[in-house]
Amino acid sequence: MRTTIGYTLESIGYVVGAQGLVSFASQALFGTEWGWMHKVVDLPSIAYLGIVVVGLALVVGGGKSIGRF
């Protein structure tokens, strides 16, 4: 099992993907900033969808690295 600082790549992917989705929804739908992602990077709302894709890639890649898929 691959781990990074005690966490699997899959669990990191869930957090990154969820934060990207929350950041996109808050900017696009409400014009506000939710979550912690906006404190790390200042991106346009559409770029947060790319963060969601990165999170999904980590989930899938983490799952394959431990032989679950």
C-alpha cells in the first residue's frame, strides 16, 4: 500500500476533489469563498474543476496502486 505521510493517495484524492468541488460551487453559484482551497491558491472558478479531476485521478490511481481495482 502506498502512503504519503500516513495517508493513502486515495484518501488525499477524496479531500482534494471535495475541496475543488466546494470551491467551484461557492464561486460559481454564490460568489463567495468556502472551504480552505482559496486560502492556498487563488484561481478562477473554472480552474477548480481541474482540481476536482486531479482529486479523481488520485482516487483511481491510489485504488489501483493497492490492487483494489
